[in-house]
Amino acid sequence: MLHTVILAGGTGTRLWPASRIAKPKHLLSFEGQQTLLQATLERVAHLVPPDRTWIVTSKAQAAQIAALIPHFDIRHIWVEPETRNTAASIGWAAVKLRHIDPDAVMAVLPADHIIKPASTFCKTIQCAADQVTNCPQTLVTIGVKPTFPATTYGYIQRGPAFKIQKHTGYGVLQFCEKPKQEIAEKFYHSGEYYWNAGIFVWKAERILYLLRRYEQSLGGIGKLLDNIAKALGTPEENIVTEEAFQKMKSISIDYAVMERAENVAVLEAAFEWNDVGTWTALDRLYADQKDKQGNLAVASQVLAIDSAGCTVRCDDPEHLVALVGLENVVVIQTADATLIARKDQEESVRRIAEELKNRKETRWS
């Protein structure tokens, strides 16, 4: 059967100061009062029932998530002993799912994306799941057709086309990391590349086989997951799981498996997608709300004089933010911190969170 696994352990450091350890990105709201995680759960409810929906998160976020969704079965919130990147999260979920349902098909998706409409998303995921059911060795990923030459996303180069029911799928030639601007321009204009949405569909047994195959070395995830699998349902399960996570290296599922595996297919997303990865994502999300100079105010009172292309978000809708003589900057104001940054430096915003951590400034981290 198809299960959804929602990854909700990240912090979204490029969205500081709104996104913090105490309130990570997927617990923020961008449209109405609903958080990104709540919207994700509502979306997948059209795909699978709650008893086949699972959330993987960290110790630091578990209590907040449980409080946010009190009607969600707490037994379906899996808390990692340590944070070890997506290969560990996904592998651990696969081990637990295989124990519950030996024939499980996993749809893995981040908790912090904005996707519309839900019906089209569900049809795409179901199509991918049908392909995996019919061809159990296949790994399916979802690619988003680029709308501009982004340097903040990874890319997928598509290969030969083939039919998946009424959809067209493609073999994957290669995965490409976040490119420099010149390369991103080439990717965008070639028409052969998709943005990597970080959404995957595969058999739980298949991804575990590949993790054992590619990550069997000392500290390799495959061998350590095998240890966890043997301990499931025993009194030693928690101890073995904690020891395994302590030894696991931190590596993404892209590096661990996707860039090495055969039989990888990509389906083009027919739905609207925005990962709200940086503050400039608001420019695309609220493009119709900009003024004549291209300034955007999100839940804010803004007075812009001789300023253009600026984006402002303020937690207090009664607080006035005044701009004079500025171009292409973001101003993000929360109750205890303010960010002012050039838009072409958006990737460097994460350095603020890193520096605060180095200084042990937990108040603003």
C-alpha cells in the first residue's frame, strides 16, 4: 500500500529571523493562518488516510508539532534521536514502514512546500506510486519545470521519455547540485532540466536495498539501518536506534542513492510549486501584490520612498516600515530581530544562524 512520509526536521536557516530552532520553517504561515505543515497534511489527506501518514522530525521539534496537530495520532510522529540529514530520515522511515507493511510504497515529501492544487498533486503522486508498484525497482522523483534560472535549487537532467498511464515520464540522466548563474542559464534555456523538488516515490524495500548497496562502509547508513531493523519490536529498539544514529554520517538521499542508482525516473509536476526556500520566494508567491516600483509588503505597513524591488515582512501588521533610497533588499522584522539584506545575498542569510550558534546566542537562534 501507499504511505506518505513527511520530513519535518529542518530549520530553514535562510528564512531567519522568522525561522528559528524554536519555530522552524514548516511551522510558519505564509497564506492565512495555516502553517506549511498543516497544509501538507491537508494535501496528503486526499491521497492516503491518516493511518498511512507519518511525520519524521527531531527531538527539538516533536513537542511543537504534536501541539500544533493534536488530532494527529502521536504514534505516527517518529522522532529521530539525532539529526543526520535526509538519507538517515528516509532510511529509518523505510525500516519502520517495512516492518508495518512489507510491501509498502513510500511517497516522501518535505513538510515546508506550497503546492497547488492538491488534486493535481495527488494524481501525480498516485501515478508515480502505480509505476513503482508495476516496476518495483524504479525510483521516481518529481521535477518542476523551471520558470527562471534559479541558483538556489538542484536540477535533474531528463533523458528518454516513456508513458506512465496518461503521464509522460523520463529517465534521469543526472542530478546536478545548485549551479552558478551561468550554468543555471544554460539549464533553463536547454529545456532538458527540472528543478529537484525533493519529492520521491519508491518501495521501502528497494530504497533499503540501495542504501545497503551504496552505504555499507563504517558509519554507512545501510549497515546501521539493518541493526535497527533487527531490533524493531524488542526492548532494545530505542537503545539500538540511538546508537545507530550516533554513528551514522550525515548525507542527503541525493548523494547517498539518487546520484548513483539505476532505474530512476522523473515525472514533471503539473502543479504549482514553491519551496519558500529564501525570502525572495515571496516575490513569486505574491507577485500580484507588488506596487508599481516592484516593492512587496507582506502583512506589513510599508512606506517606500525612492525605493524599488524591495520585499518587507513584519510580524506586527500595525508596525510601519519606512524605506528610503533602497533597491532590491529584503527587510524582515520579528518581535526580537530584524534582517536587512541584499537580494543577491539571500544564500548568505544562513550564515547569521551559523554565527549565532557559534556565539551560543540561543535567544536569536
